[in-house]
Amino acid sequence: MEPVIPDLRDVSRADAYAQLLDMQRLLLDDSTDAIAGMATLSALLHHAFGHLWTGFYRVVTPGALLRVGPYQGSLGCQEILFGRGVCGTAAAEQRTVVVPDVHAFPGHIACDARSKSEIVVPVFDATGALMAVLDIDSPVHDAFGDADVDGLERLVAWFARTT
Ligand code: SME
């Protein structure tokens, strides 16, 4: 049996991410498989926090095109151009983007009308190249803060072992 994903909605974000880092270590310490890492991290984050959409867009053409990867939630769009929407902005600028109100973000791509806020974190491989972005959508306004940036950037640091 695999461990049950805890409900961390009522836990402080710092404690919640510490627990998720422990679970990621337990589940993925012996792995260097990027797809396994993306699928496992999507499931952990999505169910621990009850997000709307949690998953990865992979770099398929460096500097140009992202394509959907492992995710949890409602259907995501298939492809996103670098520079478009929140994901494309985070990819083009290789930095974490926090959007408290998606309706106020110019060019936001609405895959699910219930989405109110969003965070997108760049993911780098062993060579330091951008390999994907982690995208999380919330049905709650202003759902993501500094503790999320810190926790998510620590979690995606796992991908520095993949090529
Ligand atoms: N909202 C994202 C698109 C991806 S979906 O939300 C899953 C964006 O603006 O990049």
C-alpha cells in the first residue's frame, strides 16, 4: 500500500510543505524519472491542498512551446506558447509568477472558469535548463503567498536530478 496523502488545508503552509517534502523524499528518493516525479508531485499537492488544477507543462521546444504533462484536476489546455498566459510568462522569464486575481492578469488562459488565483514555478533539470513549469490553479482568490513560493521551489528542486 502507498501512504495516504494527508489533508493539509488547516496546517500552516510551512508545516504543510515540510510534510510534503518528507513524502516526496520517501516516494522518490530512488528515482530520477521526470514523469514519475511530475505525476507523484501533482497528486501530493492536489490532494493535500484541494486545489482546482495541479500539474506540469513540459518544454517541448526550448524558448517556444510548452505541452501539458502529468496533472490532476479538470482538463488543461494542450499547448501554451512561451510568453502567453501565466505559464508562458513564467517559462519565458524563468521565474515564479504569483497571480492573486487571474482576471487582472493580461493574457491569462482560462482552462477552467472556476479558477481565481494561480502560481507557476519554473522547473530546471540537472544541466540547469528549463524543462517544465509547475502550474497550480485555485478556486480561491489570493490563495498563494511567500510560503507557497518557498515550499514549491523546494519541491521542484527534486527535478535537478533528472536529465
Ligand atoms: N491558466 C494558465 C493555463 C493553464 S491552465 O490553467 C491548466 C495560464 O494562464 O497559463
